Amino acid sequence: MGKVIAIANQKGGVGKTTTCVNLAASMAATKRKVLVIDLDPQGNATMASGIDKYQVLNTAYELLVDELPFEQVVERETSGGYDLIAGNGDVTAAEIKLMEVFAREVRLRTALSGVRDYYDYIFIDCPPSLNLLTVNAMSAADSVLVPMQCEYFALEGLTALVDTISKLAAVVNPDLKIEGILRTMYDHRNRLSSDVSDQLKSHFGDKVYRTVIPRNVRLAEAPSFGQPAMYYDKSSLGAKAYLALAGEILRREELSADSSETSEQLV
């Protein structure tokens, strides 16, 4: 069964969509089957995947509200080599419509139940707020990947997000956990970045990825060309960093699987 990872942070501008698109493209480059779900009404992940959010026929709205079959909603011709459930302004209306339906918190989990076996990874790009769309994402997810800048106020936001994840786990998804914390837009020349990074590692330990995403012009430029960074400029520091992140996540999965097998053998 594929792993579902929600990419979330209640603070905007932290590289959430950039992480979703580039991590998905990096995983797809390793021959994994990958799906991206754009739950952000801004539709940035959709545009960065080479799909025109203004021209797409069906979006996450139709999947969640109209309950269209998955095959009628999924886009398979993306620039990143992964499949996509597109998002645009219509997704804003989905939140309003969902308020009127039964089991509104688990619509996405239900929609994905029949396709999880087809994918190795499913990444959900969440809105930068705690709303019903984010609740749906975390209800469907196995874990949450948190991108954050190494700034003082980001630490406060992270504390609030961790509390939110704990509350949602108690109510809608008891298996939900933090997948990892990713330091984005990192500038090693900045003393504050180093200090906040040290605090993160001290408090969250192994949950903080060793991979760091640097500030990189190519990462910022790539979405305007409808491409992940690795296809826009594969030699860029940003593209290499996300490939490294994909490798780190895969290694963690392997270590976790080996540890589980060893535990079972000892029982």
C-alpha cells in the first residue's frame, strides 16, 4: 500500500508547494509511482506541474464534492512524471460544500482507498491554514512533512502545528504522525538560521531531515516554466537538494522496514 504524506504548515511562504512538486518529481525519477494532490485553491502545484489550472476539466473539487471516480479526475501528463489531482479556485467552494455532507472529514481518505495500492507515494499539498481541506488531508495521510524556514517566528508556528497534528490524530486519524521537518530556504551565512536549526535538532532529533534546502534562484524560477527544478535545471543546488531528500526518505523507509522485520523475528 502506498504511503500518503501531507505537506503542511499553517504559515505561508515556507516552500510547501515547492517541496511537494520537487519531492514528487524526485521520487518519480527513482521509478516510483507517485501522485500529487493539490488541495490549495491557489493551484500553484498544478501550474508547477505543467497543467493549466484555468483549463483543467476536473479538480479536487469534483473528487471530494461530486465524488467523481478517480480516473475521471486524475491528470497523467505532468511535467514532473507523476500523476496529479489538480487544484484551482474551485477548491475554495469545496470547503463550503463539504460542510453540508456526511463524514466530510474523511472524503479524501474514502476517495483514495481504492487507488493507494497503485502508488508508492501520494503527496498532498495542503492550504496554508487549518480548514476542512487540511483536515481531509490529515485524515487521509499516514504522516505530515513540515517544511519550515529557520526563523524565530517559524518556531512558534511549528509548535502550534505540532499541537494541531496531535489534536487531529486524537479525533480523525489515530495513526497520524510527523514524517519529518524540512529546513527550507536555508542560508548558511545567516547566524539566526544556524541557531534555529540547532534548536530544531535539539528538540525534534531525528525528525529533522539531514537534507537542507538552500535558497536557490532556480527553485523560484522553475514554476513559472511549469516544471520541477530537476527538469528546469538539474544541475542547480535546489534540484540536487530535493533529490537528496528523496534519497533520505527512501533510506529511512528501508531502515524502518528492516527494523520491523528484526522485531518480528525476535518475537
